Amino acid sequence: MAVEIERKFLVVNDRWRAQAHRVVPMAQGYLNDQASMDSGAQRASVRVRLEGDEARLNLKSRELGHTRQEFDYVIPVEDARALLALCVGGLIDKRRHLVEHGDHLWEVDEFLGDNAGLVVAEIELSSADEAFERPDWLGAEVTDASRYYNLALASRPYSRWSDAERAGSEAAPPVVRAG
């Protein structure tokens, strides 16, 4: 079993683009939805992702905070396409930009389609208290704001958020995170 320790941040400007060394197009969907996670009916998100010319099936545990169990498997691309047709909610379409900063790799997700306009950066850490250099293009941390997670964006895309939600002025409710 793998454990993922990940923090997520809003991106406040485009200065990261000059540091990006690779871009990976991604399409992903979920075989369960946010409501099943929130109700406790399911204890893990189940994601199907096409990333470039590869495909993956991913399960992430339903846990509070920045640490959770993660299981990730390479699957045939044709299987992924068939599974994407079975997904609930909308599909997530994004470009992932890989950015080296300090001693870490940042994944900057630029969302497209119904989530266009949203850009978030994620960093995976080896421990919860690991120090990292904060780039000047990084904004507020949204690790504990569930609406920024892909599972939530598949159910309620950024295009349907209120102006207050987009500005981040609403208090974030307690979080049950997945994918």
C-alpha cells in the first residue's frame, strides 16, 4: 500500500510557465461521485485517467488532511476509454505542467472545459512536516477545501461556482478528500 502526502495551492500568476519542462494532457473521470463519499457509502474514490499515451486506474482513501492511502495501476488505454464511458458526473479535462522549483517537482494543473479558468499546483512530500520552497506564483493553500479536488470538480465544475467561491471568500466546510 502506498501513502500519498500531498498539498494543493491556488496559482496566482503565470510565472510558473517559464519553469515548466513538460506538459501532459489528461482526461479523467470517476466511477463514484462526491455524494457517495460525503455520505460514507464509499470509502475511496475510483478514478480512471488517460494521461498522454498511458492510462491508469487509481483509488484514494477517504481521509481528512493531506495524507491518504493511494493505489495506482497502469491499464490498457482501450480499457480506460471504455471505463470513462461508465463514469458518473462530468469528465475532467486538463493539462498538467511539470515544474521544478527548489528541490521539488510541482504539478500545475490548468483545467479546461467546464473547469476552465482554474489553475492549481500540487506538491507531493515524503513526510507531512517536510519543508519546501514556496514559489512566488503560489497562492492560498486549498488542501483542505474539497471543492478544489477533481472528484468534486467532476460533480460541480468551476463554471458553476459562485463569485464568492471563486474568490475564496466563503469559509470552506470540513473536508472529506478524495482524488
